[in-house]
Amino acid sequence: MTDHDQDQTPKAPPKSARRRARELVVQGLYQWQVGGADEAAIEAYAPEMEGFAKADREFFVGTLRGVINQRANLIAQIASHIDRPFPELSPVEASVLMMGCFEMINHTETPY
């Protein structure tokens, strides 16, 4: 492959502010589950995370707080749809599922 061929590679479209916020929420939920950080510590550290300046801050904070505060209900909603007990999920799997469930319940304006 020549340098000219590499220049022709299409670039991925830029990430939306909401997508960036979702990625950061997953990171924050991981910190919460694995490191034991509370939401205040995660929110204080968040501006240092790569891409935070381009993220939807309001969505990040609302989703992070919402998942943490509604975790019992979210786990109950998810548990009947997975192939193993919720505690056996990896922290990343659990974070993604809780965040997705939270968004489906609380942000009905989000396209499926």
C-alpha cells in the first residue's frame, strides 16, 4: 500500500456529543463498580477524561447519576433477559446493559 492509497481511506464520521457522553458514562460506571468511586468523585475526574470537552455534559451527568441511583430497578429489568446471573457479568457488560436500560426507560426520544 502506498502513501497515496492511505490518503484515500475514508475517515470515520465524527462522534456525536451524546455518543462521547455514553462512552464516558461506561468508563465512569466501571470506576464505580471496580474502583468503588462514588458519583461525586467520578464527576470531578470526568473533565480530565479524553474527549470530555466534546461530550454532552448534561447527558453524561444525568445518565451516570440515574444509573447509579436506579441500579436495583435496572438490574431487575435486565436479569430476566440475560443468560447468567447479573453478578457474573463483567463490569463492562454490566455497565453497558445498565446504561442502555436506563436510556431506554428514561430517554424515549432516543431512536431505537
